[in-house]
Amino acid sequence: MWHPMKYASMLAEKMERHGTRAWLVNTGWAGGRYGVGSRIKLRYTRAILDAIHSGALENAETDVTPVFGLHVPKACPGVPDSLLDPKSSWDDKKDFDSTLKHLGSIYSANFERYADGGGFVAKELADAILAAGPDSGEVSNGNGKAVNGH
């Protein structure tokens, strides 16, 4: 098994060489943490995949999520807009912010374990990969103001 930085650099190189785009599709939970929210309906997952394949999302207007910096389409044919904005689907916005910040912090801690590149990638590339990771310093309170998480 190779060092995770080796896999990350191989993926980045192949995506760049072939002009490939990657889409992260939430096929799991929405509306709250496990036990509070519910599974995303399969018809919405299918609608998102259909929109990706048809090119309908290629030039879609997006919002950038706090912490992870993901570009999320504001609209997708056949999918409720609220599902595309995870925070809006949670009743407890403070719980959403706290959960998001916690998830970002555990991702960051894991990324730091591989900060040196493990000898598989140059320090500059390792730094670029780490820089693309989460920023768990602040999340929005939904009113356009940043609040510190914990």
C-alpha cells in the first residue's frame, strides 16, 4: 500500500492530464445528524447523477460551503433546493455548525499526519494538497456572519 499523498498526487495528475472533473455526491444523510435526519431519497441521487451526466450542472451557479470549500450547485433539476444547501435542511443550525466544524477538524488532523509527503511527493505538492483540505476555523451562522465553532 502506498502513502496517501502518492494516491492524491496520482489522482490529481490524471485528472489534470485528461481534463476530468470530480463530483462529490451526498448519497447518505440530510436534515440532521444520524438519528435526527433521514436518508437522501434515491430519486434525488439519480436526478443529481443525471444532471451531471447531461452536463446540466457544468455551468451552474454555485455556493461555496464553509470549512470544506465545496462548490455546490444552487439548483439541480428534480432536486429540492433545500437538499443542495445542507444547513437549510437541519432544524438545529447550531448543531449543523458544530458538526461541520468537528468534521473539518478531524479531516484536518488526518491530513496533518501526511504533511511531509512521505517521500512520495515533493514538499510543495504535499503543501498544495494540504491547502486544499478543510478550513475549520469559522463557519457561517446563516446570516452572513462567521461564528467560531468548537
